[in-house]
Amino acid sequence: MNSLLTIVDSNDNVIGSKDKNQLAPADIYRVARLLIINSKNELLLAQRAFVKEKDPGVWGLAVEGTVEAHETYETNIRKEAEEEIGISLGELELGPKLRMQGKFNHWCQFFITRVDLEIDDLILQKEELETVKWFDKISLQEEVRLHPEKFGYRFELILEKALPYFN
């Protein structure tokens, strides 16, 4: 199923929509990302399914989504949380926004939720996610430094934006 993505300008103002398979390098789209932090100040990450065409097996935030034309950043992240890990989100904290340019060309809006989740209670969307795991700040920083290839595109920038939210 093809989906229409929200296309924005360099200031993140909506200027149209486009089929995701028809994106040109200059097209800027939107991505929503969720920082799930528990009471131990750990961040929940997910490993992409090995069957994924793009970046199979790499680690990233547990919930991320490309915003479709009929969605806002927030409606997208709520939908993705339910689809990808089987949780309904309550109140969300609005986090920072990041402009990503290079291999991918998008605006990224972060949201933060603080909740204790048991890994076994999550319902993973198997075509999207292989597994999930909690990471503490020190271990995660070290792992990204030593093995950046295990993480998604420009994950060091994503981690930099996430660090102030978990100690």
C-alpha cells in the first residue's frame, strides 16, 4: 500500500503531499520519534526487523513514524506506538525538533513519555521490529561510540537530542 507523505518547506510549513515512492532528493518530509523512558532512566530502543528492505537489524528508538498527509506529528506517533509495540499513549511531553539532511531529508519532532513497561507485555509488529531492549545512558553512549554501524542513520544526533531527557 502506497501512502501520501506530508511535504514541508525548510521551515517545516506544509506545502503539499507526495507518494512516498515518488520522493525527490529535495523533498522534505516529516518524521515523529518517541523517547520512552522508564523510572530507572533507561531508554527503550528497538531493533528493526531483519526482513526490512532499508536498514535491517539496526537499532533505533522503539517508536518512529513517517508522517502521512492526513496526520500531525502527534497523531502519527500515537498510531505508531499502538501498531509497533502495542501501547496506547497517555499524556506526551513535546520534545525538541531536529532537521535531518543527507541520505534522508526530513524534519523530526520528538515526543517524550515516561512509563514503566515490561518487555514481555509489549506486542511487537513483527514485520517492523525484531526486538526491544532498555538501555541506560552510559551503556548506550558507549555502544553508539564503539559500534555506530549497529544503529540507524545519524543515530548519534538522535541520541544527542534524547540525552537531556534521561539521566
